[in-house]
Amino acid sequence: MNTINCDQALAYCTAKWDESILPALSDYIRIPNQSPDYDPEWATNGYMDQAVELMVDWVKQQDVAGIALEVVKEEGRTPLIFATIDASPGVASGETVLLYAHLDKQPPMTDDWSDGLGPHTPVVRDGRLFGRGGADDGYGIFASVTAIKALQEQGIPHSRCVVLVEASEESSSVDLPYYVDQLSERIGAVDFVVCLDSGASDLEHLWSTTSLRGAINVNLTVGILNDGVHSGAASGIVPDSFRIARKLVDRVENAVTGEVLGAAFHADIPAARLEQAAAAGAALGDSVLRCFPWVSGAGPMTTDPTEAILAKTWKPTLTVTGADGLPPSAVAGNVLRASTTLKLSFRLPPTVDSAAAAQYIRDELTRDPPYGAVVTVDGDHAGSGWNAPPEPAWQLEAMHGASRAFYGNDAMFLGEGWSIPFMGMLGERYPSAGFMVAGVLDGSANAHGPDESFDIGFAKKLTASVSYILASHAAR
């Protein structure tokens, strides 16, 4: 039976956040440690090492019983923080809980932040901490270690724990599989995973992520000339490369409805996920739609909350996230440009095979190029999604118990539209493990964008909730 004192656990976590985590996390926000995909000098500029050192020093100060802490780093690879924490006396040491987080960041988008805010300027405003990487996912190691320490403070048993904090998640976790392979014996037999890199659809429940979409990023390049030419002299004879690219994209997306075209992108939605989406839609209402910074007069593709949830969690989408060959409008001359490159970001339903979808994309975009244009498709990364196994009875009871104790309501279960590559990899490696995938990314968090933030009060309760669930895991 879970004997944790919930009031004491929340008080401990609250004090730790106020006195220790917030100052350390603010220092972390100040470090511009972008993920390798976005910083070609990450290995030499020292920012990643600064972030690792900050977190390791903080953990060392927490006096966690039974901890062994190290930084694993091999040439040419991002570092990994690796910690093992012995099981409490009397708890079977063969059962391991893996707690996961990451410390690399998305690009800063420096010019787009609101007045008084910035990607590397930590600011607490209206109960939220603003700054790049705080919510996604710098807080994760602080919350994970604090949750374990809160149990030790009460003398509540916990299972053996392994804490992994990687530095390439925003680059599709390119280094993590290697490290997990190398450390597999030291990690042990994982039977429960806690990941704090996900979302919360409101601040009134403990939210558990039940599925994640896969992702494919490709660069579509259309070349029609060797050099740009006078648009007055050439237009009408030389087709515009952007128009050709647009025509090619129409092969994989209906421009009117936004539907992604092709059987390779689609999957049946399990009945349990339909039920969860309906329950979440009823609880959240139109807040699912209102949480985005719409321009005046704009609105969503659907006004039904449940359909909106399914659209962002179990249906494929395409977003053009970047372009090359297009000069800024202020300096664009009357030139018919030689080529256009569009960066296409596909999101896939959790159970779709990303390799098959990626091949379909290449085949469709490169076949029969209009006007004999040179069309190339080169990919950044492709990764399949993840669908959680059914939660065992002890976990459901623990999650509802934690949510009632700290949020006053039952826990909620819902898929998310983004990707965490590590989850799919772990699901394959530990097929019998249970998963609690949670996080602080609520509707106002705006992770990856300007004004990234999270609610500090919610994070304190989430930290205490992890303590509650770890205690239940050891006592089951």
C-alpha cells in the first residue's frame, strides 16, 4: 500500500523548487545550448558542456542516497548524464524504473519574443517561468531527482532507478540508441519508464501521454535554371520553381482540406484512443482550440474538440517549416529564381511505419518532374511514433491517486501530436515495461516557439506526483 504523506511530499517539492530548482533552471536557460541539428559548432563552443556541468553539480548537491552519477561522452557524440540509484532496502533490486529527460534546445527565435522576454533571459511572470528549454525539457532532471529524494526524506521505499538525460533529443535522439546499447547491462531490466518531456492539456489534472506521432523531415529542392534571370524576359517561357514545388506538394497534400494523401500515411485509430479523446474533449471544451495565438478573425480547421484532438494525435499532417532560394521581400528584385527548396515536416499517426512513409514521399515527389526540372528529396530524420501499452491496474490506481491528491481530479489520458523518438525505441527494447509520459507543456507553453514557458505551480505538483507513483511502483 502507498504510505506516502502527500502533504509532506508536496511541501518538500515546493520548497526544493523555490529554493534550488528555479535558480538552477534559470542558469540553464541562460546557456544557448542548441541541439546539434541547429548548431554546427555545438561540439566546440562549450555550451552543451556547460549545461551538463550545471545539472551534474546540482544533482551532486542533493545528497541522494545510493546514487552513482557520471557523464558518458564519446568522440563525435553528444554527452549523456547517467545516474543509477540503488533500490531501498527490502525492495527487489531487479526491477528498475528509468527516468528520462533531455537538455538540448531548439533554436532561440530571438526576434520574436514579447517585450521583456527572451530565449536566454529567464523571467518569472504570472506564475510561469519563461525562457528557451525550461519547459522542454530542462526541468526534467531536477524534477526526477527531487521526486526520488522526497521519498527518501520520508523513508518511503522506492525501486532501483536509472536517470538518463540526453543531449540530442531535438535532433531525433541520434546518439541515444548507441548509448543505451553500450549501457544496457548497467541500465538493467526496465519495467517502468517515467518521461517528463510531454504535455498537459490543462492545469487541473495529472495528464499521461498515451501516444506520440512519428515524424519525417525532408528538403524538397526544385531546380529549373543554373542562374537567376530577369523575370520580365523569362517568365512565360521559364516556369517558376516555386510553382513546380507547389505542384509537387499537391501530390501528397490536399491544399483545400489539408488532408495528407496516400495510404502510407494513414492508420486505424484504436477504440481506446477514441474513447480517451472523447473524454478529453468533453473535459477541455474549446480550450483545445483557443490555446493558439490566432490572428484576429482566424480560426481552426474544425470546431469540434474531440475531432481537433484526433487531428493532432492520430492523423497525418504536413507543415512547410522553412524555405531556401527566396530572398527577403525587402531586397527581392525582379528575378526569376534558379531554384526553390522547401523543408517539409510530416507528422505520422503513432502506428504508421515511418520508413515506408518516407519512401512513399520520395517516390511521389520525384516521379515525372514537371518541365524536366531537377527534383531532389533529401531527408533530415525519420522516426516512427509510439502507442503506449495498456496501463496495469497498479499504475492506473497510482495515477488517479496522485492526481486526486495534488490536483483534486482524476488523471487524464491523451495522445500528443509531437514526437519523442526515445519512447518508440524503449517500447521495442522493453516490451513488457509500463510507461508514464507526462510533462509541463500546457496550452500556453509554446515549446519550440517564442515565449516558451511553464506553470511553476503545476510543475511542483507534477514532481510530487512522480514521488507518489514511484512509491506505488515499489509497493505494488
